[in-house]
Amino acid sequence: MRKTKIICTLGPATDKPDTIRQLIAHGADVFRLNMSHAKPAWVETIVPRIRRLADELSRPIGILLDTQGPAIRTGAVKIPLKLNKGDTLEFTVRRAKPTKERSVSVNYDKFVQDVNVGNSILVDNGLIKLKIVEKKKDRIICKVLTAATLGSHRHINLPGVHVSLPALTKKDISDVRLGTKMGVDFVGLSFVRKPNDVVHLRKLLARNKSQACVLAKIEDQSAIESIDDIIETADIVMIARGDLGIEVPMEELPIIQRRIVKTCIRLGKPVVVATHLLESMINNRVPTRAEITDVANAVFEQADAIMLSGETTIGQYPVECVDVLNRVALRIERSGGAGYAGAATLADARKKTAASAVVLANSMSRSKIIAFTRHGRMARYFSNLRPEHSTIFAFTPSEEVRRQLSICWGVCAQRIEFSEDPNANIETAEQLLRDQRLTTPGDNLIITSDVRVRDGRIDCVQLRMVK
């Protein structure tokens, strides 16, 4: 049973029922809705479709609504601007009139205020490199460092510049409210810069009576400066290597990825590695060997999940991409992992109870871990400790919790109604595993549950053998 989870972004290539059904059947665990492109009407259609197909296939599929975030973009140009090295390019704000032959507007009014002469500007995913040589009240003048063609609505990165953009735009707030109405399981916060950005989104979710998990996307250089605090504050962390790879020197990106994965595992937060995993498969049926190695590294580092973006939104081979991730993950997981869980923080008695159960499971062949959880916490504790070979079967009465556990490494979540009698819950869980052929005679079950002691209950670890 594969432990690393797979996230697929839905789009024109994959939003039909038959394709979604295939993606689920081939191993997708979570579907991402990218609000940079998705329209509200589409979200209102696609969420019930996913829920219906997941029910048909008896899979707890999570749904991630990913906000666009406060992106800085160029405005529209009538004709793409051909830029040669050494040319001058003007950026204007607040509808200022152009004064140069090559001029383009910017959608962020404080753009001029935030930057300074000498700063670098990267446009269109870093393809266009510019340097600011002059700054005026409502415009800046840049020197072109790389020849390229500038089209409309291209993304702008400002490496090393602290911008004063809000954590959530008006569009983001509207999209989050739609997501809470539709009952999404995760909400992604784009371009997180500081822990308070996460707090801001969490308060918005609470006001809309949503229990969705907050996923902090690390794609801004500012986030790296306070990464530990952001990880502590968020429920889940995503290493969004597209924009992050533009914001930081490229040679630093693998080190940053490893550092974030290590820190998330140490602090007990699920972590996702995203962007460009199988980029060549947008147009090619077979991935490059470098892509296979990149995926293998993320699996070896024991990231909770790996994510497909363009590969499954506009790509020609979305189902084949899921197959590739599934094959590589299964093979690499058999070879062992990086062992970062050895440094996991065990801050309280429940985490230490989970750790003792994992030690027991690691010492026995054919072991499976069973956790009973109302809110998902105990299952996440086990997941964070990365058992060497045991699947974590999490039993919960909540369908929402079951779906939220779909992103956690090594967790297979099942829904059962809880009895007041802990032994009855264990018997129900064992029977369900037998019925689904998830366990066989001779398997060792390491069970964490509460037991009655006088007038109260305490946590305990039990060992049972399947007969």
C-alpha cells in the first residue's frame, strides 16, 4: 500500500467524470482546484462531481481549494513587446500614461513604493530579467538584461523585496467563502510571507464555520526568513517550487526543500512537494530520467504528498502521470527513507504513546497500526513518525476527518461509528479490515485506544494477532 499521497490539479484535461474516475482508480488522493484559473460556477459543479465519484469508488478523496493570492502581474498589451538586451522597459501604476515606446502597466498600486533603484525584477516565470535604473512617482524605468517577448498578464517576481500586499485579496476572500460553502477539506494560502498571514485565513474560515485545514504555500523569499514559525502556525505546508525557484538562487532550492521537509517532520506538520514533477509529460507520454529522480528524492525524503499541476490540468497524459508517481513511490518506499522522523518532537504524553506504538510496530513483521480518532490528531502523530513498514489504519466517525487524512503519509482512513465500549470499536475495526481483505491471519495489530479505568479512561497500546 503506497504511503506517499498524490495530489492532482483538475482542469480542462481532467474535469470530466470519466477522467476523474480514472484518476481516482489509478491512485489520486486529493484534487486541487486552482483559483488562479477556476471560475466559481465550475467549482460549484466540480465539487459535487468529485464527491459522487469518490463515493462510487469508496475512496476518501480530499479537495484542496488553492487561492490565487496577491500576485503582481503586468497589464494587457495590444501587441507582444519584443525586448532586446539593453532596451528600456517602463512599468506604470494607477493608470499613468506611458512615456516610453516599451511600456506596460502593473496591477499593484504600491509597486513603485516597494521597489528601489538597483532591484531586480523577474517577469514571466523568470524568463525576462530586468534591473531598475530609475524611479518616479507613478512609474519605474528598467534595463532589459535578457532578450524576450512580453505578453499580457505576466507574473512578476521581486526577489529580496518586501512587498506590502495583503495576505488575502478580495477575490481570495470571495473564493474562500465559496470553498467553505462547498465544504472543501483544505484551503491553500498562496505567497505566504509571515505566520500572521496563516492566522488571517484561519479567522476567515472560522467566521464561515469551516473546519478546513490551512495549507501554507511557500513560494516567496520572505517566507524562508520565518519558515519555522510559519510551519508551526499552518496545518499543512507546500513547497511550491515554481515561484520559489525564481525567488531564490536555483542552487539553493534543493537545500530549502530538504530543510522544509525536515522541519515539517520534526514539528509534526504534513508537507507537500509541488511543481514541475513531471513537466515534460504535459506533451510526452514518457517522463525524463531527471524527473523520475526528482520524484524519487521527494519520496525518499518522505514528503507526505507530491503534486501534479499542469500535467493534469492541460496535459495530454494525466492518468499516465498518476501511474508514474504511483510506480516510483511504491518502489522508492520499499528501499527505505531519509529517516528525518528520528528528530520528531514528542511534546506530550499522547505523542509519546504513539511513538512507543511505532517502536513496537517497527520491531515486528507483518504489523499494522490501528488508531481511533475523532479529530485526526492521533493518526497524524503516527504518520509523522513514519513507521518503517506498517500501514496506519485510522478509524473515525467523521467523514470530514477521513477526507482530511487523505493527505497524510501512510494513513488509510476508514469511517465507523464509535461505541462507548472501546472493545466494541476494536472488534468493529478488525471486522472491517477482514471484510476488505486489508489484513490476513497472522498479522500483528498494534492498537491505540482508550480503556476504562475505574471512573475514567486512559490511553493504551494493545498488541493483537489476527486469527
